Amino acid sequence: MVKGQLSKKIYDASWAELIRELEYKSKWRNKKFYQIDTYYPSSQICSRCGYQNKKVKDLRIRKWECPNCLNLNERDLSASIK
Ligand SMILES: [Zn+2]
């Protein structure tokens, strides 16, 4: 898809329509789609063992080591892994 068309679509579509489209495209390409709560602490949860580390709420902490399994979690990458 051309970048400009995508931008126009995002501007034109309501948020609900965008979510519906993402869900549809995910199914069409046999990908998993997850819609999570706004306040779900995904960047505090270890992507390996699922331990929630409440000591890393500060967003300036970009990498943290899980005290449970010693996995090194990079905040954004870890949050995207389910
Ligand atoms: Zn862990």
C-alpha cells in the first residue's frame, strides 16, 4: 500500500473502523490480532516467563533484567511479544 493512501485512510477512518480493518487483515493473512486494555502493563511483563516487574514503571527505563528468569527485556520489543 502506498504510504500516502495509508495516511489518508487513517485520517478518514474512525478508530473503531481501523481496529476492525486490522482484525480483518490479520485473519486474512493468518496472523494473530490482540486488542488489549489501554492500561495493560505490557512493557512491565517479561516476554519469556510472564513475570510482572512493577519496579520498571518509569518509562525512562528502556531495558530491564527479569528478576525471575534473568531475561533481558527491551521495553518496546518485549511489549510486542505475546
Ligand atoms: Zn522472566
